[in-house]
Amino acid sequence: MIPFPDITPGTVWLVGAGPGDPGLVTLLAHHALQRADVVIHDALVGDGVLEMIPENVERIAMGKRAGRTSPVQETISALMIEHAKAGKRVVRLKGGDPFVFARGAEEALALAEAGIAFRLVPGVTAGIGGLALAGIPLTSKEVPSVALATGHGPDGKLDPRLDVEGLGRSASMLVFYMAIETLPELIARLLKSGRDPETPAAIVSRAALADQQVLTAPLSALCAAAGATKLPTPALVVIGPNVALRGRLQP
Ligand code: SAH
């Protein structure tokens, strides 16, 4: 067995749960879950992963999902700090990778500021591993660059700092997290900036979960297709030549 470090009382481990399939939980994440006193998890963590947590471990759900009232970030950080100060072994479990559009950096900074010892445990992010599982590998010989971006900004609009046109022109493969609500604006801007309307595009819903669904369409038709089908969330938007490989690569 690999000699993993001990999770000591009074420390917090910020742990990635992967995109949903329990098989994509890292050995280090599994190790942490078996030794925690308390697990504070978000709404994205798959049920199969939650089942790995032993019965005697306290579980606190701190959900953050689009469209629902979510606990403010300070509350979550304060809760981690409180449990750590009480001498608990704390695991903060986040869907995918804690450091990909998940405020893991902010939570780690809050711990550092409070003088709490912590460890960062990355996970498989939905936008890379989840897409690969769905038959969409992000790179290939045809793809020299990939961009990961968020479609979530203030007031349900795209973040004003996001250079959609620049990304559209420069990155071969584009992956947008949290982009279902802003999809019409996103696609309109990509097309206007010169991205080929025939570019293969897809929405991957609930990747790495038993009820995963994938909708593919040329870029210019993706919005209409998404409106007609309304796939459940969480879902990713992926645009670029390797979406076309799915036909030959899906399991
Ligand atoms: N930290 C997470 C991302 C959190 S942001 C990660 O690394 O994967 C939340 C967004 O992630 C969702 O809106 C969706 O776009 C994406 N997402 C997370 N899990 C997903 C899944 N199983 N299938 C599809 N998209 C997912």
C-alpha cells in the first residue's frame, strides 16, 4: 500500500471528488474520506462518491447550484475553520477538481489566513475527464490548444472580463462550464467573431453519471437543439474539432 500522509486533527483537506463516477475518485481522496471526522461537501458530489463516506463520519451538505439559494462563501469557510479549530479532521469535498471553477483557491486562502493547516487534493475535472468518458478527448494532433472558461457571470450574463471572441479565434477546443443559461449570447458572439458555424459542438449533461446524455450539433444549431431537448444539469458546452471524434470513441 502506498504510504499516504495522515490527516491530522485540526487540519482541513480540500479534496476533489471527480465528476461523479466513484471509480474516478483518487486514492488520496478515498484515503481522506475514510479518516475524516467531518465531510463538508457541495451539491455536485455524486451519490456514489458520498456512499464511500463511512457511516460514523459527520456529513454536512453545503450545496451551491445555479438558480438555487446557495450558502455564501464566507459561511462555508467559517464552518471549515470552526471544525478545524475544534480539533476535527475536516474534508472539504468538491465535485470535479476543487481548483477548477469551484472556489477552492479562495477556500484555501481563507484557511491560510486563519492559520489552519491544509492539504490540496486535486480531482478529475468534468471538463477534461468527464468529456473523455463521453468520447470527447480534448486534444489530438488536430488540436494545439484548449480553453476552459466559465459561462457564469454577474446577473446571469457572461463575465465582462471573458474575451469570448479572443478565445473563439485562438483556442481549437473550447470548454465552457456553467454555460447553459448564457448559451445564446456565447454562441452568437463566437459566430460573430468568425468561428465556423459548422464547427462540431456538444452539450454533455451529467458526464460520468449513469444518466449521462450528449447532444451534438454544428455550432450554429446548438442553441436551437438545446432549447428543444433541455438536458438536465450539470452540463458542459464543448466546441471544436474533437467533438466529431465522439462517433468513433464513445463506449
Ligand atoms: N469543480 C468542478 C466544476 C464546478 S463548476 C469540476 O472540476 O468539474 C459547475 C459546472 O461544472 C457545472 O455547471 C457544469 O458545467 C460542470 N460539471 C460539473 N460536473 C459535471 C458533470 N458530471 N457533467 C457535466 N458537467 C459537469
